[in-house]
Amino acid sequence: MDVFLIVLGIILLIVGLIGCFLPVVPGPPLAYLALVALDFTGNIYFTWGQLLFWLLLVVIVQVADYVVPTLGVKKFGGSKYGSWGCLLGTLIGIFVFPPWGIIVGPFIGAFLGEVISGKQAQQALKAGMGAFLGFLFGTIFKIMLWGWFVFCFVRALIS
């Protein structure tokens, strides 16, 4: 049973890495489940405090993944229209043009939101760029958390 759980954990980590880039696959939650699977083996144990802390990190990163692009729009001078456009662009992009829609959706949504609000194309492009940079930061956060989970997984197996 332990071998099954370890192999399951490895598979979850691999799929979790893919999920860091493809929004339809929840990367950090799957990587977290790899640690939970490892905890169910007979030889490796994590404390409840570790598991709860890691779960909290997963929730924070998942929420930030949707919020950070909107914050990027605001940081680059976008309005409420750009922020709403970014959010709608993200949601529409996920379903209409996966997986690339998650990358271009926030940018296009923020741009269109700013154009609709009456801003010049230059300012709308700036807001769109903020959405894109926000997406990149969200992806980096997910990869960092995934990397930490891989480290914890391997360390637990070795020790």
C-alpha cells in the first residue's frame, strides 16, 4: 500500500506542475494531496500543523491567482472597468480558448474594459499589461509553492 501511495504522490506532483500553467488543472491543491498521500503511508508522517499550514498556503495561492491580475490592472492605472474586464476575460478565456485563454484573456479583458470606459488605447494597453504581469506573478507563486511541496515530499522520502 505504501508503494501505491508514493507512486500516487509522484503522479499528483507531476500533474500539479502541469496545473501551475493550465488553469483547468488545480496545480497547488494536487501537489498538496501528494503530501497527504505520503502522510498516509506507514513510515512517513507530517504533523497536523504542517498539513494545515500547507493547506492555508494552497488556499492563499489559489485565491491570489485570480486576484493578482486584477491588482496588476489597478497598479498600472486601470479603472474598475479594466479590473472587471480582467476578471471577465480570465473566466471567458478559461472556457473559450484553453489553455491560452488564461494568458490572453485577462489582457484582452482589461484592454477592452478600459476602451469601453473611454480611455485611450495607450492607457488601455498599459492596464492590459498589468493584467498580464499579474498573471505571471500568480504563476510564479504557484510554481514556488509546488517546488516547496516537491522538496518536502522528497525530503520525507529520503529521511
